[in-house]
Amino acid sequence: MPLPSIGSVISLSNMLVEFGGGMPTSLSNFFRGGPNVSSNITDVPASGTIGMAHFFEKSAVPLQTLYYLDSMGLASNPMNAYSTRKVISSYTGPMLRVRNGTNNQEAAVYFDAAGAITQIETFNNSADNTVRSTVTGASSLSNWLAGGIAYTALWFDQMGRSNVYSSTTTQQPKYDYGSNVVEFVSASNHTMFYPAGWGITDMTFLFDIIPTTVTASTGAAWFSQQNIVWGERGGSTTDWGIPMATPAKFGFASGPSDSASTLIDTNGINTRSVMCITRTGATGGGSLYRDGSNITAFTRDTGTLTGQNPTQLGRGGTDFLGAKYRSIIYHNTRLVDASVKLMSDYSLNGTLTARLTSFTVSQPTSTTATFTYAGTYSYVVIRVVTAGGTVFNTSGNVTDTTYSISELSSRTKYVVTATPYIGNNVGIPTSRPFVTPDASIAAPGVIDSLSTAAQATCVALFGLKLLRAAYTGAVVRVRRSTDNVQQDFYANSDGTIAIDVNGTGTTLTTWLGGATAFVVTWYDQSGRAKHLNQATTGSQPSVVFDSALARWCVYLQSTRTLTGPNVFDTTAVSNMHLTFTSKEISRVENFLVSLNGMETNARFTFHAPWSDGVWYSDFGDFTTNRASSPGNIVPVGQRAIYSGYKSSSDVRNGFRLNKGTRYLSPSSSSASVSNGIVLSMTTSSANHYMYAIAVFNTKLPTSDEILLEDGI
């Protein structure tokens, strides 16, 4: 969790708990990009002067990046989204597929919210859809092109509806990765299509475009679908239009019934504009916007607008207007002015005007909960609902940095949502679940914070702290090295381990009296009795206290392993999710977690990482089901939070580390599980601390995944 805010005291111990590392230490270990602090943690210096003040409210895991369409929500009916920056968090695929003009090889290109290239996946040619390799980083595309020109073969819809813009080889527009634009050159006859048209009823279109050339031909356009066009060139000022060069227009193009207007804008070519057009029904009229400002409204009194096939960027030949595109986004509803302003701001700046940079819920008592938030806003609206959807509380316009609610029922699950505003401009809502405790039972564990549906899919759960409040059994059975006496130990959600329920009574440290604890059984907290065991004393891993994290863990090393049954209760697995938190003590070849207990090509194993520093996730085999990271992404001695899934609906497997970049497999097929779970297979043993493991029989929604990563 984030370090304390300004006004509090931060110690080196606090920083070691959050960022990892060991004693002795100094502030020089906490420069951004150094041994303890990721290069993704902003506002921490990479060199020079550094002090505790740089670490107020900082977290080892950067805040989740949220995007424009997340803030709009599905109620805004986003239908299609094409952009050279990421616009919705749920989309994990590429934005573009480009062709190298030198050798005709192709690559899928991924972007972040700012339009920076995060990775490319290379293919052999346009007919070969097997990923040859994955390269991360902003320089990946330029290195792959090696001086060649990138041409846009496919422009993917981030709404995941398979409405892909494509083009023939001779008509493919350029991709200018320096400016991050898809560039249509009129003289080169650049054109892209997708075979389905949009139904033009209630709608909002956004175009982020730089017009570059205009022809003298009637009918030329930057975009066209039936009677809605961008840049339709004609001689009548009674048609709706915004001229990009006299008298080119933007708007509906079917005649004077759209209401007359003279030339209302003097923007010329080579000037970037974010243009929007909205419409209500066949006769309800609409508005035209530039850069978020409503520049005029119109009333449509005749005619209808219907979709046509195909929807087209450019028209080719003499009817083409050259342009550089950044975004084309279509909503199947008419958005209000504030929403158009929001989408325009994001397209222009990559950020939202009103936003929260942090939002936390204090550990509530049975009667009060307090929410704390920071960011850029004039006021925040707080809404609290029960897990069943009943509204418990809705605030007015809260201008302070904290908000409290009282008279909560004990042992009730709530979800609180904070939404920032500046005027009528709404930012991204941020939600947090919490459960009010009851003093008579255990405080909730991380599993209790997940949705009810996610909790029901948990098939195995191991930790040395309480991860699920309903679990009342022991978390571990250990053997004392001095006399071989065995004892069950219980824990609370804070990680206190003792011989009585909820971590009370004689503690593990006291009971050991200086001896070493070896694991006999690591109990399954899911309630399904999928326990991990080791009866052979010489193969039992030890239980150690990691002072850097102030947390107990199982030390897996050499031939010290744990084994258990098949956690899925089936021999064919097509969907699952695995999350664990571990720390690499030294770099060795390892099969840290195996869900099928074998090393053949049918393996279901996770290397964390291998001796080359690469994290390999083999979700059923080490070919098409494999996902892998770059090397040395998590340094030795730093805690790693792994979250990986297998998904038949995505036809991909994927994982991420410390809530960072998602690494994907080429495809996904059913995994054979004929054996049980193994931690640290003896043929390639680990040297790791393992803190907790959670296994689910389905891919978790992103919202539940984040909560699990934060709490495990």
C-alpha cells in the first residue's frame, strides 16, 4: 500500500516494506530505476538529491492507468475506437499491424495512453499469423524497421468488435511512428476500408486529424459513409460544413435541409483539429464541435441517414484528401457537451482534466468508514452501495480530501465510488470494495474484497496470513528442528501466526525458541482441502520471517519442495487464473510453480524467472501457449507479484508482474492436467521466498485482479 502522506514520518523500514530490499540500506538504493524502485514510479529522482519527501504517498506498484473510454462507461455506447494511443483498459490487443516496406514482413504494434510504443510482435509475412518474437520498448519498431518505411496493413478496433480497417498493399497508408500518426498521401492513392457500415441514427463521431492536402474534385473526403463525410468538397454554403480549405466541409452532406451556414471556420490544412459531430435520430438535429467547443448546432428536417458498405478512410484517386489520423471513435448515442469536451481533451492531451491520483478506504470499524483521495478536481461525488447494488449513501459535492460515513452494518460488503469533477467535466470514477468487520470474528482477507463471482471460482489458496475470513482452520503445520515436534498454526489477516484461531496465543517465534520451522503441510484456505504436503523431512522447505516485508514466507530451495493434488478437478483446463507473490533470493533455473507436475511439452509451469532472467509462463505447453517477459524485469531480491491467466474466449494466455505490461502468448488451447500441483520441482529447483498463492478456475475480471494483486 502507498507510503504515508505529507505530515507523516517515513522511515527506511517503511520504504523497505513497500519497495523491497534488505538491511543495511541507504537512500541511494531508492533512486528511480535503481535496485529497489521501478523506473515507472514517477516524481522520484533517478539521480542527484533524494530525500524522504520524495516518497510521500508513493507505492511500489504504480497507480493503474485508466483511459478515456473507462471514464465514459459503456452507457455512452462506444461502438468502435481506432486510435494510435490506448483508449480503454479492457483492450489488450495491438492497435496497428504494420508492414516493413523494405522486406514486407509485418508486426503488431501496441501503445500506451500517451501513444508511446510499448511492444511489437513480429510475423514472417502477411499470411503468417504466428508470432515470431515479442520486443518491448519505444525503440522496438524503429529497430525492426532498420530504416524501412512502415505501412499500415490493419487498424484494430479497441472495442474488440473485429471491425478492422484494412487496405491492399498498394493503398496502405504510412505509419509515421515519430509523430504517431497514420498518414494518407493523396498522390499515393491511400485508402482503408472495413466491410461494415455504422447505422447513423443517434451518434457521436470524433476525428483527431491533420488535413494535409485538398483536391479540386467534387466529392473528395477524408472520411465517408453514406451521407456523413469529413471534408466533402462542394460549392454550396447551404450544406453543413467546416472548411479545411475553401470550401471543404465537415458534416452531413445531403443538402440544404441540414440548415444553412456560411463558412464558419478558417482552419486550413496542416492544422490539427479534434472534430466531433453529434446527432439525435432522423430529425432531432445535432452539433458540431472543434477541440471540445460546441461551435454550432443544426436542425435536420428531412431525409434519413443509413449505413453504407464499406466505411472508408479516403476515397482514392482524384477524390482523395491527404491527412494524418490519430483517432476515429464512434458512439452509438448523442453525447452531451461535457462528454464531448472530455473525449476531445483526452484525444488532444492523453489526460483527463478532472482526475484522481489516489483513492483509499481506511480499515473501517463496524460503525464508520473514511475515504481519502487526491488529484485534480473542484469537487468529488462519493457513492456507496452494498454488494447487492442497494445504494447506501450518496454524497453531495465534496470539496475536502476526506469523506466519512457512519452507522455501517457489521460484516457487510460495500463498494465505494469516487467521481471527480471540474465544472461539468467529469473524470474517471474510481471504485474500492470494503467489508466492515465484526470484533467477534476474523477481519477480512484479500479474497473477501473480490466480487462474489470471483470468490466462487477460487479453487486453491495458500498463505501464511489469513486470506479468507470464512476460513477458520490452520494455515500451516510445521516441524520444529530441535525435537521434530509438529504443530498447527493459525493466522490473522495482518500475518500474525500463533497456535490459536485468528493468530492468538503462543506465537510461532516463541514456540520455536530459536529452532527452525519446516513445512509439513501448507493448508488450502479455499476450503477445498487441496493442501500442499511434504512428509520427507529432508525435503521440507522452511518457514522464515522476511524482515524487509515484515512477513512470514515459505523458503523453497534446492530439493525442498511441496506437492498437492490436481486443484482443478478436471484433466482439461481452458480457463484459469494464477496469482502469487514471491521473491527471488538468487538466480537459478527453476520450475517455481507447476500445476501439472511435469516438465514435458505438456507442462503447466511458471518460471519466476529462469536463469536468463526471463519469466516464462507455459500455460499447457512451451510453444503456442507460452507467454514470456523481457529479461531482468524484476531484480533479484525484489518482491514480485505475478498475475497470469488462461482464456479460451481471448484465445490468448497472458501475465503481468507488479501490475505492469501484459505479456501474451500467440494463442491458447486446452491444457492437460494429469498430475497435481508442485512448488519447486526437484530437477530445476527454486531459491525463492513464497508468500501466498491463489488459483481460480476462470480468468478474473481486471477489477478483481487488481484487488488481488494489491492484497495478496
